[in-house]
Amino acid sequence: MNFSETLKLAISSITAHKLRSFLTLLGMIIGMTAFMLILSLLLGFNGYVNEKVAGIGSNAFTVQRFNFDDFKDSDTIAAAQRRNKELSFDELDFIKRGAQMIEHIGARSGGVGRSIRVGNNSIQNVRISGVEPVIATIDKIEIEQGRFFSDTENNTAARVAFVGADIAKNLFPQGGALGSELKISGIPYRIIGIQVAKGTVFGQPQDNFIQLPIKTFGANFGGLRWNRAPNFAVTAKEGVKMEDAVDEVRTLLRIKRKLGPDEKDNFGIITPDAISGMIGSMTAVFSIVLLLVPGIALVVGAIVIMNIMLVAVTERTKEIGIRKSLGARQADILRQFLFESGLLSAIGGFIGLFIAYTAGYIITLYVFPTSIPWYAAVLAIGVSGGVGILAGLFPAWKAAALDPIEALRAD
Amino acid sequence: MANSHTGTAMVKEDSLILMKNIWKTYQMGVEELHALRDVSFHVEKGDYLAIIGPSGSGKSTLMNLIGCLDSPTKGTYLINGHLVSEMTDDELARIRNKEIGFVFQTFNLLSRATALHNVELPLIYAGIRAGERHERAKAALDAVELGDRTLHRPNELSGGQRQRVAIARALINNPSILLADEPTGALDSKTSVEIMALFEKLHADGNTIIVVTHEHEVAERAHRIITIRDGQIENDERIK
Ligand SMILES: Nc1ncnc2c1ncn2[C@@H]1O[C@H](COP(=O)(O)OP(=O)(O)O)[C@@H](O)[C@H]1O
Ligand SMILES: [Mg+2]
């Protein structure tokens, strides 16, 4: 009995009881829908995090005082606080002079939070930091109005500010932010540039910041120390692998800090991959649990299919007897029922996939980016078909093993 | 398996059907029920044999053994010289598919399938391609004068028509032997006569036929009659 014969037979059996087939598949459909939907949300979420938070796709990395693993527990934190010195401009210059593989390097201070008021308008929790002018290039800052500050403005500690879109909008609702002054802790700064609005990432506003030249910031906010200490943003040269640039910077900083070959780094270098990896490890357990729930629905769906296939074998005992009396081999009967349960289940998987895809599409349009990669879709159909075949194995084996004369006696 | 049964060589090993000391015993709780006791006989190619006997005498049991649907408790059964007890499941399936055409009292058609598809079934399991299959099934239905009923389902056919579909199906693979267990048992007498005429024609065409019946009119059409009583052969006579 060949493939197309078996397929025709399976289709006619499934369509002979349309309602029953559909009800049988509900578990499979719900399980697969939930599974694919959650998967697409997780993948979409990961993509979003990688792009927006980790900065995957940019070629920038950060040199900072602490490394991720320094935060393991209070002992490692204490040890790192003793060992790891704040980064200095000396070190920045040393790297800048020595490095071959980096395109740009620039310092950025830690930030402070302040509320700002202009006339009757105010805005809370503004993040104020100092940066070197080159940071505009490294961060690929998009300017809505005006310009970023210059090296001269930085070197002379000019009182100029580059602000996020919310600052301009909230403090100067009538417009005219560019060129206006705003006071921070009593000191006035002139707004020379406004960034293109960025919106929010996970509800965190991205347009609620003020950047000052780092020298200005250091002079007016109590020096570049403690939480205001600088870190370095670095980009690799075109055509250079990021790891190589990272290695070069690490080596230079180790030389500058006179670290022996056996000594650990007393600074941290954070790449987008490392951030994404850390977030990934934090969300992994959560993802597995989320996928486990619909996974259980799939198992229940498989049990329902097995049950209905057992019913089908009992109902069709006479048919099996007739087929055997006409020369059907055990393999023919086995294949017939396995095919039927596999196809049935794959149809359920396909419907589930379709619903999940449609729902994901709507979610992407209105809420949040989701994605079902093609391999997940193929896998879904394959897994549901495979689950169906597994669920059909026992019933099909029962059918194939039936004694022809016993089966013929059934009614 | 060709030489594995030299002990039976004396009793015409080239018989189409050869049964020697066949027992079929059912275990009913603690009691043993012997449906067949020590049955021995052989059937040659081209014969037309009727098996008669009262109800419960073991006729169907014997037919199911001949048709390789069931296996004996004891004894030797050779079909075309091959020892059935040594055959694998697949070989038995092949015998049922190619060597034997079985016609049942209750037709045993697939109720969801058309007459054409029912007739095609043995060809499907013989691995014949769809085109040839349709043609042969149509021709077989034509031969039993049902050429205009190919797409009818069993419940859209009369009893006699259903039995003719079953006969067309039994003959489709050109079997060595046609087995019919009370083929007219569920039919009225006029239809029975038609079916018996069809059997006579099939026999005239060279088919080997074994028919089980308890109707004397049916049995008298055959050339040889075996009478069974209490699972034993009581009489075996050639009448033509
Ligand atoms: N599966 C079975 N289990 C137990 N007894 C059976 C079975 N099949 C047949 N028999 C018994 O075997 C005997 C012969 O049955 P059967 O061959 O059907 O008779 P017939 O066809 O001549 O009417 C009967 O007594 C019947 O009850
Ligand atoms: Mg009977």
C-alpha cells in the first residue's frame, strides 16, 4: 500500500467524523497556539532586548570599573571595590595613543538625577551626565534641532547642554527650547541641541536626559568621582572584529595598570553580547517555565489523540478484519493508523500555528514585536505530527496485531 | 519450506488444498470444544466442492482454516504444496491476497466505500497502480453485471447486488480458489439462484470453488459434496 493510498485513506477517515476530529484536536490546537504564541513573544522580547538594551548590532563596547561577575555576592563586591580603581583620563589617553583597532574612544561620566524647573514648568528625575563630544558619534545620536557640543566647548568647560526631546517639550511647551537657558542647581546652561524623540524602552523614558560636556559636568557636580566617575565608550574600526578590539583595549589597560600575567583584570569590559548573554541567563528559567505550560497542553492533546485512536481501532475492528482478509499486511494496517493520527495531529498543529501567527501579527502591529522564525513553524508541524504518530503507536499496533478471524467477528 | 514436509509426500503434495489430521479446539473455560476433529481431505485444481452439514458442525471453522484467516490447533495444512503453519504473517497476507477469494455470508463490504473501491481493495494491497486498478475493478463489476453501479455504496445496493460486489472482489486478483461461506444464506431464493448460476459460470471458466451451505439445491450444483457432522467428515462423495 503506497503513500498516496495511505494519505487518501487517512483523509477520508478524518473527514468522516469532522466534529469528532475537531474536538479531538482542540487540545492540540490550544497547546500549539499557546506554545507558538509564547515562543514568538519570547523571541520578539529577546530581539527587542538585544537591540534596545544590549545594543546588539552596534559595534560599541564599554570599559568600566566593575565587571559583571564582580556583583556575584557581597564578598566579590567588597573585593572589587578594593581592587578596581576608578578609570582615569590618563588611562583614556594611554589607550587612545596605543590602540590600532579602535575607531573612537570617549569618556562618559556616571549620571545624577535632578528635578529641573523653568518658570512654571518642571520635569522630575532628569538624568544628567557629562560626555565627551565624540560620544555623539559613538552613540550615533540623532539631532532634531541644533548641534552637539564641540571639543572647544568641552575643553573650556562651557555651560552648554544637549537635551532629550522631553526636556524641550516639557520645559518649553510653547517651543523655543533651542538657545534658551535652564538652571541646574542654580547654574545656568544654554541649550544648544535637542535629540530626536526616542520614546520608551520597557516603560523607561529615553528622552528625559541632559548631557553636558564632561569637563563642565566635572567642574559643577563635585568632580568625576564615585558614582560620577567616567567609563569609556569604544567602537572597533571598520573590518575589525569586536573581540579583537576588546582584547587590545584590555591588554593596553592591563599594561597601564601594571597587572602581572596571573592577575585578574581590575576593570570590566562590557560588550553587547555579554549584556545579551546576561539577560538571556536571567530570562532562561522564566522562558522554560512559560513554555512548559503549553508543553503540558501538548501532552494532554497527545493523550486525547491516543484515546480517540483507540476508539477508532475498536470501532473499525470489523474493517480491519475485512482488510486483513483481503491481504492487508500488519505493516499496512499499522501505517494506516499511524498516518491517520500523525495527520490528524499535524492538522491540529497547523491550525495552532496559524492562530498563533495571526495573533502574533496583530500583537506586532499594536503592541510589541513578535516573531515566529520559519524553523519554529516547521518544527511545530513536525512536532505535532510526531506527537500524533507517537500517540497513535499503541492503538495502531493494537490494530495491526488483531487476529483476522477475531476482527471479522466484531460488528 | 519446499522440502520440509516429505512425510506428506505420499498424499499428493501437488494438491491445491491438502489437509491432514486437522484439529481445531476452543478452550471454553475448563472444557475443550473440538470444532474440528481429525479432518483430512484434499482438493484439486478446477474442482467444485460443496461442504454441507448442520449448523454448528464446524463448516465455517473449516472454511476459515482453508482461507488462512484462522490456524488449526493441530494438523498439517498445505496450500499449493506450501506448509501454512510455517508461513510468516506477511506470507499469509500474500496468500489471502493472491491465492484466495473469500465470499462471506454477510458480504463484509466496507460500508463507507463505493462498490468500485471495495472491489479494488485486494489490488491496493497487491500494490497495483491506480489506473490499472480502476480498469480491472470496473471490468470485474461488469462481469457480475454491476457495471452501472460502480459508485454506489453498499447501503445503496440490494442484497444480491452486494453479494455480487463481494464476488467481484473475491475474483479480482485471479485467486487459485474461491471460498464461499453460505453465500446465499442472506439472500432470497430468486437471488440465490442467480448467484449459483454465477458460480457455475465461474467454475466453467476454470475457477476452483468451495462453497459451504446447508441448502441442498445449492450443494447439488457442485461436483463433490463433503458432509460434516460434529467436526468430523461424515461423507465425501463425487456426484458429477
Ligand atoms: N471463536 C469461537 N470460540 C468458541 N467456539 C467457537 C468459536 N467459533 C466457533 N465455535 C464453535 O465451533 C463449532 C463450529 O462452529 P462453526 O464452524 O461456526 O459451525 P457452522 O459454520 O458449521 O455452523 C460450534 O460449536 C461453535 O459454537
Ligand atoms: Mg457457519
